[in-house]
Amino acid sequence: MGTLRDLQFALQLKIEELRQRDTLIDELELELDTKDELIRRLQEELDRHRATVSPPGCSAASAACSAQGEDSQRAMRKTVISEPFSLDPVTLAMVSHRSCDKSLESQRLIHASFLKNDLLKNLDEGEITAITACMYPTTINQGCYVIQEGATGAQAYVLEEGQLDVTKDGLKLLSIEPEDMFGELALLYNCTHTYSVSAQTDSKLWVIDRKSYQTILLQSGLNSLSQSMELLSSVPFLQSLPEDAIMKMSDLMEETHYTEGDYIIRQGATGDTFYIIRRGQVKVTERKPGDEEQVVLSKLSERQWFGEKALWGEDVRTVDVIAAGEVTCLVIDRETFKDIIGGLVFDCSHELQQSHESKIESDRDPDLFSSSTLSDFQIICPLAVGEFGHVDLVQLKSDIKSLYAMRVLKKKLIVNSGQREHILREGRILMEAHCPFIARCLFFSSYLDYIIMCSSSLLTCVYICIERRLHKTFRDAECLYILTEACLGGDLCGLLRDKGCLDECSSRFYTACVVEALTFLHCRGVIYRDVKPENVVLDEHGYAKLIGSRCLKKVEVGKKTWTFCGTPGYTAPEIILNKGHSISADFWSLGVFVFELLSGGLPFSDSHPIDILTATVRGIDQTDFPKTISKSASSLIKKLCRSNPSERLGSQRNGAKDIQKHKWFEGFNWDGLCKGTLNPPVIPKVKDTLDSSTCGHYAEGSVELCTNWDDF
């Protein structure tokens, strides 16, 4: 054993050895960084070279990869709408009486599969039980497909026996084991499967179809809403409230559970809460001064209430209220109740100022179009391809200085996709939308105004938005031809694509324009349901406008709608979970819209739609905010994206005024915005008339004027 001096010397040697190793590691890391930078620069040079001269044989593959990436990204941003659905007696009777026999083990397995599913586990227990009862069995032989890639689907499955493989492009991704659920996205809307599922052994599955699923959830939601509103309406002092206030109160009342002996109210305590008994029974007792024994004054059962004095002011409880067994109460506090009552005096009449564009049509000559036919227009170039047709840039032969857009819609595609009702509804709503922040329709020469939707990129990679002002509509056996004014301003999606993200000043301006548009629609009972940068266009002055959308729907006061509608990533949780939704869904989308403007990304994003929807249901609190979003902007986003629709900013007492007064908008000139005197962040550079060397014409054929949109 060495001396202390020897040990100290050996330790010094080790320390020096470690120091030399650290120095070597630092040098190697620096060399690696230098090489990484050199590789990056060489890659940039190579990319630039490839962009100029593509090597033989590589261009097709590169183009295919690029197109596939763009198609995937475009598909993720696409608006999806479930087919029109109503709770008709035949469907309701069919679903209500469809209860397939299942063993207790099968019921347990199906129930467990729901609880394992990140999306469907958020359904209520009663809804899961009803869906389980409605599921029917099927068997798949070894080697057969349950789902084929590229096919559309309307069923979800739970595997009970056997083994299934999931493949994409022929490559195995994973195996499905018993108690696993798959295909659940098809329960929400008509989707195209991006993978295949095949049986590796003979397998037994349980199936639920979309129509049955939606029927069960719609019936459950209507029953729950009806019961809650009936319960609230039975309370005498609430009977004078209008239906929309009762519905909002129903949304905001929390369901609270108590067990035997729980004190719901304690004598002498200060309270601010009102209770309605939904299930069970409570004892009302009193303890006299100097007497330790409680005297039972009464018992309250279902549909009875207590604690109502607390809603009107400070209340010292004079009795105890104790649960007699299992009890469920609907509970609301004083502040929430006052917000609802205060909302009754909120004036929703939104005085919209006539902006700089109010006379945009004053210099149009009505006679210019009164006698025009389809053959009077010549096609300058194609602008974009939409879901139901395409858009051409056109001009009148007699007036080549003015440009227009001709939307060519294929009637068969509209009808076959089940979107006729949505398109008709859009036209009817926007015909009356005279708001400077909505690209509205004009009633011209007795023809139905209609806003057409197009948010695709131009073939020339120049992004052009069509300002949807209908001048004239033609039709033939296959198509509708809708003439609109062409506006070369661009949309916010293109602006984000160019800049990555926007600064706070720009984001605030565009968000304010959208707030004004939504306020206009909401005050008329209309839900937009598809707020996103693609649907916000810039006019030639740089002001932002909402364009038409098939998601538009008018909903009566105090009512909800259940159609799945919107863009994954922007869709509110209540839409995803089929809970029924109203105008509050737009405030959720507005919060996501602000997030994307400021960060360039979405708070809920993934490579698969089902994962996007699942992340949305988890909520905004599970999202990490980038540093580009300030604290005040983060506060606004989180208040807009509250999970409870009635708690969202804009859904409360003062409506959209609460959004305008938020600190993120502090100092913003709302009056200047409405008058059109506020300077926009960007004034678009409107393109000159495009090269007309590719001019063409529409064949006259049997084209006729269309004076009634419903006729198509």
C-alpha cells in the first residue's frame, strides 16, 4: 500500500488525464460542428443546382416525393364535413332496438377497448354502454382484409379473437391484439383509410357503424340537454329566464357527487353556491344554540333544490344539508350565475361601419352583364382547382380591362359527396352577410348571390384569392358557371408560408378583422366553424375578410348542432366528441388561429388526423407555447380555448367585447379598423393582367341562365 504522497500524485495524474480527454473532446466537437456546417452549405449548393438543372432520371422521383409531401400537408388542412344527419324516427327505432347478445366477457372486453382508446375514452359512461350494446359481431378469415388502404370507411372495430396486421404500402407497421380498437376516425366523418388491416389468423371482431354511433351520441346529448333544461325550468325563480340563458346555465352547472353522510352545506358557513338534486336524497338538519343534537327539518329528493339565496348575495347557511345515500347535484356559483343574468342585457346588435370598400360596386355598369352569355367571356388562364371543380380567370370580350373569376362547379360531384345541403346553406346565409370583414355576396341582376370557396394554390405558384361577389350564374347539364370578381390579394396561409410566422402587430390586426366578422355572424345566429388562415383573404387595401365556407350554419337561440364540421387541428373538442356545439366553437378555432399566426404552427398537430383530434380533446393546457408567443397572447389563446364552451372568452356576459378588452388588444384602434382608416400591416402587390396567350372560350351548347340556386 502506497504512502499518502503516492496516492496524491496518482490522483493528480488521473485529473490531468481527464483534463486532456476533455480538451480532446472539445476539439473533436468543434471539428464536427465545422464539418456539419460544411455539409449544410454543400447541401444548399446542391439544392440550388438541382433546382436549376435536374439530373436525368431523378426529376420524376423528386417531383413525386415533393408532390406526395404537399398532398399530405394539403390533406391535413382540408375541411371535412360529415354527411347531413338528423335523428329521424326510422334510424332512431333501428338503433334503439339493435342490441346484439354479448357475453359478460365480450362486454368487458369492448368496454376496456374504449377506455384504452385515447379519443373515445372521453365519452360518458352511459354513451360507451349504449354503443357497446349496439355493436354487432363479424368474423374475418385468415388472409382477408378488414380495411384496405385507399378505401373509404364508415365502421370502427374491436378485436376479440385472433391477430391482425396493419400495413402501409405493403410494409408492416404493427399488430392488433385482442381488446384493441381501430378505424375510429371513420365514426366521425367519411375518411379515406391510409393503411390496410388484414387477418393473420381467423378472427372475431365487434363492429360499430358511423350512423349508429352518431345516432347514439345525438340522442344522448339531446336527452341530457332536455333533462337539464327541464330540471332548471322547474325552479320557480328561473322560469322567467329565456331559453338561451337556461341552456347556458345548463352548460355551466357542474355535476357533483356525494356519498352517505357527506356534508353538502354546513350550518354557519358562508356560501355562494346553488344546488339542484339530480339523483338521490338529502337531509336538511338544524342545530339549536346550546344543543348538540341535530333536528331533521325535512328531506329533499330529485328535482328539488337548496341554497338559492346565495345566488343573490352573501349567505350564511342556517342549516346543514347532508347526503342520505348516493347523491348527484347540479351546482352553480354566484359569480357564474350573475354572468348569465348580466348577459341578458348585452346588446348583440353590432353596428358595423361602412368601410373603404362599401362603394366598390358603384362604378359597375349593370348593363354590362344584363345581356351577357357564357360565350362572351374568354378564359385568360386557369387559377385553381377546387374540390368540386375549378376556377378560371376570365374577361369580357367587350371589356378586356376588367378581370373576373369563373367558378366551374360539377353538379354530380356536389350531389354524390352529399354536400348539396351545405352549399345551399352557405349561399343563403352569405346572401345576407353585408359586412366589410366578410367576402359577401351581391344580389346582382336578380340572380342569387353566392360565395364560392377556393383556397388552392395557383398552377403558376402565385397565390390568388377569389373575392366571392356573384355577378351571374349559368348552368348546363353537368356544371354550374359562377362569375365572380377576381381579387389578387392572397390569403393568410400564403403569407404564413412566406414569412414562417407573423409579428404581434400583424397578428393582432388580422385577428381583429376575424373577430369583427365572427361577431357579425354570431349576432345573426350563424356559426362559421372553419376559421383558419386559408379562409382569411386580403383585399387590395390589405384588410382581412372571411370567405365562404360549407361549414356555415344558422342555429336557433338556445339550440345546438351535432354535425362534425371543420379542419382537424382547429376543430373544438365538443365537435369531435359529438357533444353538440354552438357559436362557442368558433372562439376555440379563433384561439388556434392566433397561435398559428404567432408561431407558424398549430398547438394540436401530428402526422395522423386521429392523433390531432386526440390532442385537441386533451386540451390547450397540455401544449407547450413557443417563445414567439407573448404572455398576453398566451393568456388570450388559453381563454379562447377553454374546454367548457360556455367558459370561453366571447361566450360570456359581454360577448366579443371581452375579446376586444383583453390586454393583448390593449391600445388597438377598433374604431379605426371598422372605418377602414387603420393602416394594415401589408398592402398586397396586385398582379398585372396575366399573359393572355392561352386564351380560350366556353362552349355555349345548352347553357342557360340560373336564376334559382335551388334548381341545380
